[in-house]
Amino acid sequence: MDPIEYGTLYQTLGRSAAPWGNQTAYGVPPMAGRPYHPKGKEYSWAETLTLADQYKAVYARAGYGCGHRIAFLFSQRPEFVFQWYALNALGCSVVLLNPDYRRDEIRYVVEHSGACLAVVNEARLEDVQAVARELGRRLPVVALEDFPAELPEAERGRGGTPDGTTEAALLYTSGTTGRPKGCILTNEYFHTWGTWYATRGGVITLREGMERMYNPLPLHHANCLGISMSAMLVTGGALFFPDRFHGSTWWKDLVNCRITAIHYQGVIPNVLLKLPPCPEEREHQVRFGFGAGIDSSQHPECEQRFGFPFVEFWAMSETGRFITDNAEPRLIHTRAVGRAAPGFEARAVDENDQDVPDGQPGELVVRHTAAAPRKGFFSGYLKNEQATEEAWRNGWFHTGDQVSRDATGMFYFLDRKKNIIRRSGENIAAAEIEECLAVHPKVKQAAALAVPDELREEEVMACIVPKEGATGGPDLARELFDWCYTKLAYFKVPAWWLFKDDLPVTTSQRVHKIQIFPAGTDPLGELGVIDFRSIKKAPAKTDRS
């Protein structure tokens, strides 16, 4: 069935509840001290539909329907899922607020999206109420935990009956510069994610009505909401989501919840490998892990130690699909992310959108097909047609990611285009340096940045958070310098070093580089910066391999 023919997500919920009504649809693992469901909780498909209908009745009585956007700040509480389906049935869209947002960030998203109601967990009520007062327009704010039986009456919507083309969610991207952009996502978009995942096969084959998937990444991001939730919706599987990733309870969660598939980001395998062995890491039922950014030097060790494949993929919030290295033999000693497939074409191009030779870095551009390039993708950036068309220039979506391709069509991820450091004509992927540093036993977090250099255009700087027990300073900097020097081409080795107590991260646990230094700050002028430019030299020719 074509994704658009599925109609709304609520309609698919009804179809899934018919054959799998008594089976688990959603759950949260146990967590002592958590303000909600500390002993854990599972909801069946039938219960999910019933709860969605109850919320639907409340919203319908207040006049909510097509054209309305409702902002949510819910901190992973499962009640959001039932509200989302309820609103989807009426044609409303959800605007998802990052729970780490400060008031100014909340105000920007609420104001930009035109949200007409905010549903917020109690801990953030005061913040969102303050934003509502500042807006100068009507914005009712209600608590998710104490949701009222009667809502304030909605302003008049545009009317109509929701279908596959109706907006279902508005997700704001966490761009590296400027304000976030609102991605308009339809019912078709979410169904595209689900059906794409369900039909990939290979190592990530999904068994209808049988999978129990665990995703510790935030529901306000496309990975959990778009990929995991949509896949379980169309295949009748169960989705479990904790409040966030906890290394200390990870394996117990997987065993207790009988998990069969997990999603990860690169930081998660790194943390798991550094934990002491425990019985649960081999007593689980996990068939595969699915994610992005695992360090290629750790990939084989993860699979051997934990007993299941970690399958890499590439995707963006805008794409509605992924490419993945899901067929054996997988290239786990490399940064391979997969090949293009019918319905998701991909190329590596230069600045003029011309194909680069195999083995050379280029920007990844993708589309559905030449005839319908945007089918199943996001519908555009809200109130920013210029950015939408710029991303879609020449009929391809420009991802901003640097990749290379080999003769077999396999793509290898290098880095975000914005995270490429250009030193003396060499393009250096910051992620490659970060991977090298991340596996050092004295490194907790690492970020590689470009800093200005009068002779070389840019030079490499490393910001390091040492592991507990390690002391930052010149001695550790030299140790890490020598470590990198033995593993990377000399020009990639950081010349500047700075040790910090912590690094800012997004809710998906990626280092948020733009926030490491305040705007206008010269990183090289920071107290404690260590300069190793004098010892960063090319090895003698006799030493080169």
C-alpha cells in the first residue's frame, strides 16, 4: 500500500489494534524514583486506542481540528502518545518542544509555529505560562499530568477532513547556526518511515507483531518519533522508551522488558563498552541494534561482547527514509552507512552538483525519484520557502553531510559539511578525530573544532572532558597528542588543546559545538589553552607507510 493511502496515523492505529489488541504497543521500563510509573508500565494496542479516543473527545468538544497546532513539552511521558493519536484523528499537528529549552527558545518555537495551546508537564508549567504572558496573544497552557476534562475553546480552524497529506507534526531542527527551522511533517511522511523500515529486511528484518523495540533517544526527535514509533505502528510491535539513556540500567531494562531490537547513537556503544561486564549483557533477547555514529574501531568489539549486530544507517529529519548497511557481509571496520535503494536515490556531489569520483569526498544529495523527488520527505520549512528551495536545488535534497562512495555504490559517512576543517588544502572530518579521542581510556568527551590559522587557513582544536581520575593539563594533552599522532595523518592531529569540566550536548547526546564557546569568543584566548603547533609536523619520509 502506498504510504499516502494509509490515511492518518490514527486510522493505522485502529488497523493495528484489530489483530494485536491485547499485545503491548508502548511501554516504559521501571525506574525507581521517577515521578511517573516507577515500576514500569505497558499499554496494549487496545488500551492505546481507548485512551486516544478519550483524549480525542476532550479536544473535539473544545473545537480543535484541522489547522490547529498544539505545543507539547512532555519529557518522555507516555501520555503524549495517546494525545498525539487523538489530535491526529482530528487533523491537528503537534509542535514538539525540547525539554531542555529555556524560556527564550520556547517562546521562539511557540511564536513561530503559531501554536494555539500548550500541553506541558508540571515541572515546566511556570516557564511556559511565563512565555504565554509575554506573547501578547491567547495561548492556554495546561498540565499533561492533570489534563482537564474540559479545555478552553479553540479558535476557529480551517475545517476539513484529515488525510495522508495533513500535517501531523512540526519538528524543529537543532541547526549548528541560527534559529531552528520547523520541519513540516505529514501523515504520509510518518507512514513512509514505517513502511520503509518494515521492508528493508536483511539484518534489521522486522517480524510483524513480535518485535519489542527500545529507543532511549527523545520522542521529540525524528529517530524515536519518526523511525521507531512509525515502524512499530505499521508492524504491530511494541516501543519502549525510558526518560533518557542510562548506562547503569541499560542491560537490566533490555532483559526485564524482553527487548528484541534497540536504537542507539554513537555515544551509547562507547559508554557501554566502558562499563564493567555484567550477566545481563549476554542474557538479553536483542536481535539487532540500529543506529548511527558507532566508532568503527569499537564496532567489532561491541558485536563480539554483546552478541548482536550494531547496524549503521544514515538519515535526517527531512528525509523520511534511511540508507543502511543492513546486508551481510557488513563493513563494520569502516564508516559505511549503506547504498541507495529503489525509492531513495543518492549521490555524492561537488559544489556545482556534479558527481565526484569514487573515493573522493562530496556532499550527499538524495531524492525519492526523478519523477517525484520530494515524495515522502518533509513538506518544507515553515515560513521559510527560501531555505526549502535552497535545500532542494536542482531536484535533489542537499543534506549538508560529507560522504564518499566506492565502486560498489557503498556510501561512507565523513562528517557534517559544516564540521569539515580545512587545513592547508586538506579537508579534515572532525568526527574522525573525535572517534580517535573517544576510545582513549582517559577521555570522557571530545569535540574537534576548526580555529583560524594565519598560515594554514584553519587549524584543529580539541576540547576534552577527562574521565574521572584523569587530570587535564599539558601532560595529558601530550599523551592524547601522541595517541592521535599514531592513529591519524599528522595534519589531522589537534594542535590546540583545552580541557573542560563538561561539554554541552543535545537531548540526543551529541555535543552541541556552537554552545561550547559564547558568541564572539576567541577559543584560542581561553584560559588553559595548550599550543602544540611547534611539535605538529609531518613525519620524516622514512617513517611514512
